[in-house]
Amino acid sequence: MGTLAELKEIIDRWDQQDDARRIHSRPRTIGEYFAAEQPLLAPLPEEPFETGRLSTPRVDRYSQICVG
């Protein structure tokens, strides 16, 4: 894998293969379930938003970490 475009192609292929997958004895495929759910999803906001947060928490002498 050399470029980001090649990685994207690989992930797209995996996604297409997964659409045809059926979970255990469920009546529909993953793609069919997603097609039914997709119209109910809210659109992404227009403005950029923070998708993650980096932090450097400290561990106290009791091996506890306080986050947030």
C-alpha cells in the first residue's frame, strides 16, 4: 500500500464486500439494513467540528486516571 488513494480503494472494496454480509440468521444483509436506516440519519453539520481530543492524563499513586 503506497498512497492514501490506494488505501481508500481497499477500504471501499471492504465496505462493498461487507454490504453483502449477513449477520448470523438475520433476514437481511448489512447493506439492506443500512439502506433502510440511511434516510433517518441526520446530515453532518456545515461547520467543522472537533472529532477527537488529545490529552495527557496523569496516573496517581493508586493507579487511577482522572479524565475530563
